Amino acid sequence: MDKFVKYIIKYNKDLDPVIDQVFDRDKKRLSQIAPVVEQFADDYKHFLKGGKKLRGSEIFLGYKMFGGKSKKMGLMASLVIEIVHSFLLIHDDFMDGDALRRGEPTMHKKYAKKYGDHFGESMAIDIGDEGCFLAFKLLNSLKLPRERLSKATQFFSDLLLEVGAGQALDLMYEEEKNLLEETVLRIHRYKTAGYTISGPLSIGALLAGASKKVLKPLEKFGIPVGVAFQIRDDELGMFSTEEQLGKPVDSDLKEGKITLLMVKALELARGDDKKFLKYAHGNQHLTLKEVERARQIIKDTGAYNYSHNKGRQLVEEGKKFIPQITKNKKDQEILGLLADFMIERKS
């Protein structure tokens, strides 16, 4: 895993000046229309420079793996999905009512401090929208053959439509009382999995000129690994620390987030423990002691072990398809490390 972490760190270091270049160029032009956009750009760039940039690193990996020659072109292409990811997170934070992201106020809370809640929420929506527009402008301005750009843009658009549908599923099922494991995995499949692993790798491959036949093994690899990513994300959301997570560790429980942990714990718990979990899930007024009790029940029922084993099983399922993606041993190794990172990461 350390080798993949080093790859991510190096990628982030290389990407930073590209972020500055893209945002500084558009900030200057747009600020002449509306001066507030200058603040938009600075806030967005600051937001973007946080996080692991996992998806961007995968576009870059896919681009290089399938024959992309220009490092700068690969980095510019990879920035597209990171700008979009920031847009989705800014809107997601607003929908979830989250106050913190990576240890700092979320975008809507940042603007609300100065001008009130409605203004903050409206500004966060607009800032996110601007990011989405910028991302597709950047994608279509890449100096690559038009046919490649067209294929990648179509693929990316379809991928984001899928993410939006997955988000709708997530919101809809929050109101359901009797959830099944297959429901949770379905949400993870459409909201997270394709967008997190197979999608970015495929976009990089298409921009490098790879044929569409590579998309199928990338999907067979990436979907189970992407579901495992979300399973691990939910484990960290329940059992990590605020320092590692960058937001309160009780937020998923209080928001009533749909996770394999909770679905399995509710299935396995009995008597007072089951009643307590139903009381705790989605309860915004839980005390720290009650949060700790919920965590203990999840562990005692075996739900945590079940969740973690499920993630490992999915990763191993995905890794079987690596030889179909590439015959290059170094590329096979990095894909294997990427897959293992999904369930071994600490944040």
C-alpha cells in the first residue's frame, strides 16, 4: 500500500501547478463580469487542493497505461474529474447538511457565516455549478484528437448521469425503514463504484486512444473495487477519528446514512440492542455515550467484521480481471495496489 500512497503523493505534487494555471486563467476573465467570481475561484481552488485526488490519479494512470505520451496532457485531463468531484462534494455537503469537510467549514457554511443560511446555500450551489462548467470546458479544450475527446466526453456524461441517479436512490432510500444488503450495494454501485474506479481509468484510456474493448475488463475490475471503496468509507465514517476523517465521526449515524454496517447490525441485533439502533439511526440529538453504544453494538453483532470481509471479497473479485486489462507487470502491480488501498486506507 505504501507504494500506491507514494504514487498519489507524487501525482498531487505534479498536479498543483496545473490547478493554479487553470483557475488563475479563468478567474481573471470571469472576475471582469462579476467581481465575486474572483472569491469563487479562490475558494474552489482551496477546496480542490484538499483530499487525496484518487480519481484524478486514476485518469492519469489510465492515460499512461494505454499509451498516453504527454505528462502535461495527462495531468490536465485528470484535473477534469477532480473539478467535477469538488462540485459534487460541495452540493452533497449542502444536501447532507454537513458543517465540516476535511476539517474546514463546508462551502455553504463558509458563505452562510457572513450572509446567512439561504445565501450560503445558494452560493454553494452556484459555485458548484461553475466548477461543473469549467470542467467540461477544460475537457473539450485538451489538445487531443477530436474523436478521442468526443468518446471521453460521452462516456463521462453517461457516468455522471449514473452518479446523479445513484444519489437519487440514496436520498429516496433514506426514508425506507427495512433496508436489505442488496439495496445498499445497489446504491454503492451507481452512486460511487463506476465513478470512483472504472470510470476514471476508462476516461484516461479513451483519451490515450484505447479502443472501447478495454472498457469491459476495466468495468469488471472497477465496479466491485469501487463498491468496496464505499464500504470502507462507511466503516471510517463510523469508527475513524475526526482528525483522520475531517468531519465529526457521528455524522453518518445522526444523518441516518444507509450503510452495510447499519443494515447488517439491524439484521443481527436482538431485543434492546435492536431497539436502540433504530432509535439512534438518523437521530440528530445523540449523546457521545449513545454514539459509543451504537458502535459497540455494531461490533458485537459481527456487523463490522461482515462489512470488512465483504469489502475484501469484492476487492479480490475485481483483481481477477487485472490480467485482462494489461499484460504489463508494472501496470498490473499498480492496479493491484490501488485495489488493496480501497479497503486498507485509514482516511
